[in-house]
Amino acid sequence: MLDTSDEKKLDLKIDNLIQLFHENNYSKVLKRVTELLNQNPKNLQLLTIKAITLVSLKKFKEAIKYYKQCLKYNPNHIVSYFNIGSVYQDINEIDNAAVSYKKVLEIDPDHFGALFNIAVIYNDQKEYNKAIYYYKKSLKVNPQDVSVYYNLGIIYYKICEYNLSVKYYKSAINIDPNFNDTYFNLAAVFERLEKFESSLKYYILANKKNPKDKKTLSKIRETFKKLNRNNDAVFYFEDALCKNPNCLNVMYNLAVCYKNNLQYDSSSKLLKKIIDLKPSHVDAHLHLGQIYILTSSFNSGLEEFKKAIKIDTKFDDSHSIFLFNLNYSPDLNDRQIYSYYEKFNKQYCAQFKKKWKPFNNKKIQGKKLKIGYVSPDFKNHSMKGFLEPIISNHNHDDFEIYAFAELKFEDSASEAYKSLVDHWIPTKNLSDNDLVAKIRESQIDILIDLAGHTDGNRLGVFAQKPAPVSASYWLGYAYTTGVKAIDFFLSSSVMVPKGCDHLFSEKVWRMKGNNAPWIPKSNMGPVSKLPAIKNKYVTFGSITRGIRLNNRVIKVWSQILKKVPNSKLIINSQDFKSSIFTNVITKKFRLFGVDEKNLNFYFESPPWDTLRNIDIALDCFPHNSGTTLMEHLYMGNPVITMADRPSVGRIGKHYLNGINHLEWVAKNDYDYVEKSILLASDFLKLDKIRKTLRSEMETSYIKNPRCFTAQLEQTYKEMWDNYCKKK
């Protein structure tokens, strides 16, 4: 027992140790506290100081030893139990941490720190109900702790209890208006609820707290777009740029807003300025490339994409954007285009081969197969008419169907897909490695890519070969992925004739017959009378995207218009919302001798009335149409198409083969013009086509999804049998 003077001396020494600790002079603290412990081995303060110092020096196991010495001398020393829990938590020995915190609660059931930390542990372990229980108990102890409300907001968002998430985030803001992340997270909840006005409000508040935050600025721009308030977005970012004239993030978002608002000149000017200031700005190059393709030169656009790829060394979107756009090039031949896909595989996909692992799937022929479809389009999307009839006709006795859905948000179509599959797996928040693990854990036998290089693809997953058999189905992307890890490209002999296999990284698997059913939208309405009978002239037409309107297409269409007296051309495209784009295309037709009075460019959605005003549809090339081609046919419009390079240039022939109308398929530019003129010269024939084409489609293979799906399932069985036979 120390006398009073000794106690005072020791207290002074302890105060000195604490001062040294706060000065981060840990080595001196450790030396002096060890000396003092030799004289006072049972002093809890000294033991605790030594333990805390050891923690600061990352000597965790030693620290725990000294905390346990405290407990030896005082079994109810609550600080030691709590600190032991904290150390275990720091070194990720979570079970031991939870045991220590529960010891604290046995002594003091209202210990806020222990309640909070146990909640954190359960939250990290995704045991959300237990986490909620402990967070709420901690709130009873400290009802003003903003972190608890914030974390409850996060958990309720994760478990899709969005209204409760809103409640707790708002409580956090009421307690501490400067708890910045809360505004962003609350905005995200409202976005999930599709309450975009509220979402925008809180994203803007988040931006006020952190004006240069890249993620918040992007969310503000995206939300303005969802609200169709592009003018307001431009005004907002113009104002933000005035306040932060050198902020590249603000500048970039303004440039994208200009682009979304079809102000291409303003956008390109700002994008060029960004590139001057930061030549490595990948997204600026990508957006500038897209503008060039529409308003200037296709090849200039590709050059910008190449610059982005050179900068972006990751397996990322820029490569897919480049490869996707390459398919529309009117100048490059098939071998040149494929060379870029080969380069993509060599530079970015081959590295993943070292991650390939053996599969646990049993090699049993005739077993029930697990089929995994990977797609960002399990929603209201143009592919729904092709994909849903397949998914809805699968034989669930022989096949177990998984949908790996890469969706930002689900909609009514997503709900329909959910009801048609055996397993619905959202993938948006899964990294490539996590998704690979999930696919392997599910023991998927055959994995189907339905995206290719379109937005939202997961080719980084396919490159790691997570399933024994994999295939890219042309329905989602009508050309090779370039990913050699994918076994097959699922297509037809029409789309990929023999002798073209060298243009695909995957082995081409040609299904017999037509390899995609199609279901029309319910609101398309009846077929109209032939417009030419009333008009006394032929109206050609197309519903397409601006990227397809290349110089070669315009030249051929101009020849048709000049050779068919009084003929008109309708083009319905969203890109014609831009006066700049409209002027560019009009000027090109004028250069080929076509008067503006013969042209009608606009955008209307849905396009059913446009289809009713067309006598003959003109398909684009070298990349044919898909959905719109089917819609033309269903509304009674014969389609003149070009059989160009495989396989994107043979989609039209593929479908016309399915309804026995190969006479509308041209071999070259001259043949395309001649077939169009011949068809336009016979109103009686056009009228007959108009009256019978829909019924021809209704009785064709295209409208027999059950038969097709059975054929597809047989293909899957053959793929699996091939795999089983391999040693």
C-alpha cells in the first residue's frame, strides 16, 4: 500500500506518461511504464497505459496480454473488456471481439460503446436484424448519437426498407446537419424510390457540403436527366462553373449536360478545353468521340476512342465503347475490325487466365443443367421481345435457370423475369471477383453472355472462366466479344456463313433454322392501308440511330430517291432532336442531289404511326437493324436489307430467311438500289405484301418460341455433352 506522498508522486508520473503518449512518444512511454510496473505490478492505470501504447505500436497480442492482467486483478474492469474487444476488432478476430463486448454488457447493460461496436460487427457480417437490435439499444442510451441513425439508414437501405432508411437519415441530419455523407445517402434512397425531385434536392445539398465531389456532381447531372430537365441541368452547372471556374469535375459535368441537351457545339468546345487541361481525361475523349461520330467524322470519333483506350489501362468501359462503335464503321473491313478485338483479348483478357480454376461441377451427361444468363437487360428494353419468350418457355424439369441481373433499378419487366427464372441474382453491387465466386458457388454449368460490349456488360467475369461452358449469344451483341475465355458464339449459318470463323474469338456454334423468336409489343395496333395508294408516291423509311446513317447508306438511299419518281424518305431517330445532327444529315443528302422536300426527319416514340406512313423500309448497313426491322415487318412493311459482313451485317438476312423473303436481301450497293426500285414500281404487289406480311410472321418460326427454346435447350445439352467428353 502506497502512502499519500508516494501516491501523489505516482500520479504525477502517470500524468507525465499520458502527456508523452499524446505527444506520440511511444518508445519513451513504453520504457518508463515498464519501469513503473516493476515497482507497481498491479496498478491498473499503468497496465492500461502499457496496453494502449502497445496498440499504438501495433503490438496487438502483447496489448491484449496486459489488458488481461488488469482483469486478473479486477475481474470487473469494464475498460479492459472493452479495449480487448476493440483490439480484437482491429485485428479482425471478430468472434473474440464480440465475446469481450458482451462481457462489458454483462457488467453494464447500458454501455454505449459496447452496444454500438457489437452492432457494427453484426452489420459487417450482414446479420442485419441483430445489428438493428443493438443499434436501437444504443440509441436508448444515447438518443443523440448521429452515427447510430446514419448506420441504421444504411442497413434499412440494404434490406430494402427504404421508408425506414429515409426516417433514420433524416434524423441524423436533424441532429447534425454537417454530417455530410447523410445527404448523399438520403438522395440515393429517394433515387431508389424513384422520387427524383427529392433525390435531386439532397444531392444538391450534398454538393453544397462538398462542391468538388465527383460522384455527387455526376448524380446531380444524371438526376436532372431522369427528370427530363436538361435545361435546368445546364443552368445549374453553368452557375457551378462560375463559382469554381477551374474545377474539372464541374466542367466535365457541364459538357455532358450540353451533350444531353443536344448542344453539341458547346459540349465539344468544353470537352476540348478539358482535354487541353488534362489530356488523360478518359471520359472527355469518349464523349468527344461520340459527338464526332454524329456531327463530324466517324473516323475522328474512333480516334478519340483510341486515345481513351491508350490512357485507360484497366479492363473498363472505354474499351467496350470503342469495340461497340467499331461494328458500325463504314470504312473498316471485317478483318481490320476483328484485329482490334484480338488486341483487346491479348492486352486485357489474357491476364485473367491465371485465375482459372478447376470446376467442381460433375461431368454427367443427361443431368439437369444449370444455365446462367448474364445481362443488363432484364428490364423494359428493346431486347425484351426476343428474350422473354425464351426465358418463359424453358423446361424447368431439365434446366435450372439463373438470371444474373446487372440492373441499376428493377422495373415491371424485371418482376416478370423474376417469376420466370429459378434464381434471380442482382449483380450491380458485386465486383467481378465476387460475381465469379457466386457463379462458381452456384455451380453454373453453362453461362450465357447477353451483353457483349454493350453498357453494363460483365466480360471481366467471363474472362475469368467461372463456368465449365460459356457462350455469347448474338441476341445481346451481334458480334464476337473478343474474349477467348468464352467457348462459343451462338449464331446461325445465315449470320455467320462457313469460312468466317476466323473473325470470332469464340468457336462459332451454328444453330439450325432461325435462332431467335420475337414477340411484338401489345400497343402496336393494326396494319394500315398502303400509304402509296392514297399518296400516289412511294414513301421509304427507317427507324434507326444516328450512328447507322453513314455516308455509304446516305449515298445509296439518295440513288433510290432520285430513281423513284416523287418518292419520299422518312427517318425517325432520337438523334434528330438535335438541329445540328439534322442539318448534318440533310446536307449530306443534298450533296448527293436529294432535295429537302423529299426528306422528313424527326423523332416520335412509340414509332407506330411512322411505320404506318412507310411503304418500304430501308435497313442500314454495314450494321443491320434488329428490333426495328421486326417492327417494320410486323406492320406490313417489306424491308430491303444488305447482306454485309458477318454477323452484324447479316441480321436482316437472318430474319428475312425466317419468314421466307430472301428476295429483299441485297448482295451489294447496286443490288440494294435495284431491289428497292423494283419493289417501289409495283403498288399492287406492295399492297398484297401489306395485307399478308403480319400473318406470314404469325405463322413463321419466329412466332414459335416454344419450339425454338426446345431447340436452344438441345444446343445446351450438346454443349454440355462435348464438355463431358473432354479429358
